[in-house]
Amino acid sequence: ADQPTFYDLVGGEPTFRKLVARFYEGLADDPLLRPLYPEEDLGPAEERLRLFLMQYWGGPNTYSASRGHPRLRMRHAPFRVGPAERDAWLRHMRDAVDSLDLPADQHQTLWEYLERAAYFMVNTMDDA
Ligand code: HEM
């Protein structure tokens, strides 16, 4: 049989569902980040992030089947992502990762990836 993926090890879809739901709960009330999201209903954006992360960690490729190649830096180009937006995004994501109560090695693997990805997404160094 195939080796279990990181997706399997952390508990599969329910874990990513919980992670992203918690993240969007924080985002919904964030005065800096909420205005960046074009849609009133955050549900579809929540689903896109959940499916992307599931795919990234070895789960089903549903994200690319519906959205194509991720090209995340390009997809974020229309939005202002400066250091303040990055830090706010990471604050909500840290809270969400902590809520999973993963074993320390899995927590670290997931967090280090998200932190690196958020730094990579910054597209302006201007202060707001
Ligand atoms: C989409 C903001 C970092 C993954 C979006 C959208 C916004 C946004 C405004 C459009 C909402 C939508 O989907 O309609 C930000 C900000 C970040 C950040 C302010 C701060 C650094 C990240 C990171 C990842 C990520 C680190 C991945 C690990 C995604 C994905 C989408 C998305 C997968 C949907 C792309 C698509 O298929 O259209 N983000 N993002 N974002 N973001 Fe971010």
C-alpha cells in the first residue's frame, strides 16, 4: 500500500475543514482583511482555501480539477498583501492551527509551511 500522506496523518478532510472554518471565523471580523474579499459570502473562498490545502498535503486533487494550476502569487496580485495583511492572516491561521491540537511535529510542519507561504504572498512593502 502507499505510504500515508501528511493529509492522512493529520486526520484527512475533517482536520482541514476545522482548520479553515476556524481561520474564516477570525477573518470574518477582521477590519483589515475582510474588505479584501470581494464576495459577501465567504463560503466559496473558504472552500477554495480548504481544497487547496487538502491537495497540497496529498489529499484529493479537487482544487486543481475545478480551479486549474494554483499559481497563488498571480491569484493574489489583485489584492493588497503588505506586511500588515500578512501578519493579520498569520494571526488567524495560528489560532486555527493551534485549535487542532496536533502532535508537535505535525503542528510544526503545518505551521512552518503556512508561515513561509504567507511571506511569499506579500506583493507590496508599502505601509497601509
Ligand atoms: C484567495 C487574501 C495568503 C491561498 C485569496 C483571496 C484573498 C486572499 C483576498 C480572494 C478570495 C477568494 O478566494 O475569492 C490573502 C491574504 C494573504 C493570503 C491577505 C496574506 C498573506 C494566502 C496563503 C495561501 C493562500 C499563504 C496558501 C497557503 C489562497 C487560495 C485562494 C486565495 C488557495 C483561492 C485561489 C483561487 O482558486 O482563486 N486570498 N491570502 N492565501 N488564497 Fe489567499
